[in-house]
Amino acid sequence: MAVRGRHRRRQQSRINRASLTVTAGGAGLALPLVAAGTADAASADTWAKVAACESSGDWSINTGNGYYGGLQFKQSTWEAYGGGAYASRADLASKDQQIAVAEKVLDGQGPGAWPACSQKAGLTRGGPAPAAPEAAPAPRPAKAPAATPTTTPQSKAGTAEMYTVVRGDTLSQIAEEQRVKGGWQRLYQANRERVGTDPDLIVPGQRLQLKPGAATAPKDRPAPRAKDRTGPEPTGEQAAGKAAAKAAEAKKAADAKKAAEARKAEEARKAAAAKKAEEAKKAAAAKKKAEEAKKVSAPSGARFSSPVDAGTGTPYRASGSSWSKGYHTGVDFPVPTGTSVKAAASGTVVSAGWGGSYGYQVVIKHTDGKYSQYAHLSALTVRSGQSVQAGQRIARSGSTGNSTGPHLHFEVRTGPGFGSDIDPLAYLRGGGVKV
């Protein structure tokens, strides 16, 4: 279409608006001839009224919506009716130059080219033509006063008013500009039957009742914001599409909330499972510790003996880099070289000889399945396979192997190999030895 107003209603025009678009070839396209004069003309005042309706009287307006100048020419229309002789776009031409091109559009299309604003401004074919402008660019005139939406009193005695909706209006904007007490909510309640269930869906042309007692805007109030001309007026199909979009957005938000709740529930379930697993782990560790303590205890009625008659030195499980396992696997008795070393309990000698870092050692397997080790010895008095009794001398202490001085290293294990050590003093105490 060539030009359009801010809130026109659908009207039948004797000229098909689609014919105003200029194609690359232009074949078969009937366009009115660009001539110096026009058969149908309107006064400059009438055109000023049309511009006030279309652009608030701003003859140099360019909002980026595809329509330019005070009379809102589409680019193809401006060029088709000779506007290029004045400027590349309508907003770059003077007021008089825009009116000259508009006269040609009026002659070719009639006032229907400005469907709503032509009626409001009284634009018709015929009337005195304005003076023809010169082709050279002219200084732009000052902006005409802004056109404003109308409010019509219902009666002279009352204070209630009616407001006609224009394109770009919102209930909140109307309530603010018309100073409606109670804001847009009060305005919506007063017009709920006209507007419907969605306060966002108001359309140009609707008549809204301003709540009785609402003050009208002062005469010198600022002009309303420019209205949106980027698309056609809302139709029933568009309104339905908007409602469907809002419903889809609401469903999306509900789905997101549901997903967030599901994630929260899953995180709580995992936290509970992790806590339960940790408690089970602690219970298993406690059980294992109790079982190990039970294993350390000697059989009821067993007679044990301290390996030497002396106090203890380095304790069991003392930590440090001096030991390959990271901690002391036995207990030390600091005694002079040659001190008698006795079997802690009865059993069978399974090893008697050199033990590497342990130096000379004796290892005895006892009747309860435990093994005792005596290390860093200076002399051995038993051999492998020999049976011994608790308290029987089996060796003499020394400082062989990896040792920093004379002492007895005493160790108790649950198996024959290194790494199965248990607390040796607890084992002795379980057999009645006071150490």
C-alpha cells in the first residue's frame, strides 16, 4: 500500500494498493503519469491535517518502519509518483514537495490512500491546489502541533468521558495520560465487557469509558508517543494467535517449574542415598573393628607371657617415613643386647634366621591362628618346626638389620605375611599379660 494511518479501519478502495509496488521490470504495471498539475487537489491546510493524523505533523519523520515523511509515503509510491525529482526519500523533502507528490497520489488513488486520516482531515478530490514547489530542496518548516487521541464527554452535566483507542495504545499508557484514578486496573474494570478477558488486547477504534471523576489531561500536556505503524491492525486471527502464544508460554513456564521440582527431588533422593551409604560404611567399619578386637583377644584360659621383662618404647602404629608401610607395625622394647627373649604363647616356630631389614628373627604360629614375630636378635635358640611353650626362651635381643640401637621389635599378625599386623599389646593383654 502507498501510505497508511495509525488507526484506519478497513475500507474498500477503487485502486488496488498492491499496484503501487514498483517491480524491477515494471511490465504490465499501470501507473499514473507524473505531470506538473493535478486534476484533483486539496488545500495546504487539509494536507497539514492529514500529516497531523499520520505523523503528528513531523514532515521529516523516519521511524524505520518503511514509511517516510509527514504523509507517510512508502518508498515505491514516492518514486512512482515523481518524488525522486525532489529527494531520495519523502522525509528528506520539504513539506511543499511532499504535498506536491501527495496531490499526484490523490489524483491516482483518491483519498482512500489515507483511509482513516483522509476522513478525519476532510480530504477529498477537488479543491484549491497548493502552490507548486521548486525542485531545489527547501528548508524544513517547524513541526506542526502533535495530533492527540480524543476524549468525548457523554453529557455536559456529567464528568464521565469516552476515549478512542489508537494504534500503539495500552491501558496503562491511557490511564497515565488521561490521569485515571486507580490506574489501568480501574480503567480495565470499567471497560471489561468491551475489552474482554485479556487487558492486553485493545484494538484501534475501540471506545473506552474513562471512570467517572477522572481528570482530563491538561491542554498543554505533551503529545502522545508515536504509534507503531510496523504492521496491520490486529485481527481476530492475530488475537487468537497471541492468546495461543501466551498459553504456550504459560505451559513452558509450568514445564520448567515441574522439571526444576523433579531435579530438586532427585537431588534430595541422591543426598539421602549418599547419607545412607555413608552410615552403612561407618557401621561396617565399626563392625570390622569389633571383629578385629575380638580376634586380638586370646582364647579363654590361655596363658601368655611378655616377650621381655621391660617397658615399651616406640608404640604400635607410630607414623613416619622410617617404616615402609608408613607406620610402625609392631611395638619396641628397649633392652640391652643379650636380653632373653621369650615366646609370647605356645606354638610352632615357622621361621628362625635372617629376615632382611628385621635382621635375625623368629616367627611363631600359635594355636589360635595368630603369628608373633621377634626381630633384630643377636642370637637364636630355636629352629624352624620346633614347638615352644609360653615363656620359653627362644633368642637373645640385639641390633641387627635396620636398627638404630639395641631393642626387641615385637609384632603380632593374623597371617604369615607382612601387612596383616594387629595391636601386639592388645593381644598380650587379652592373654592376661600386664604391659
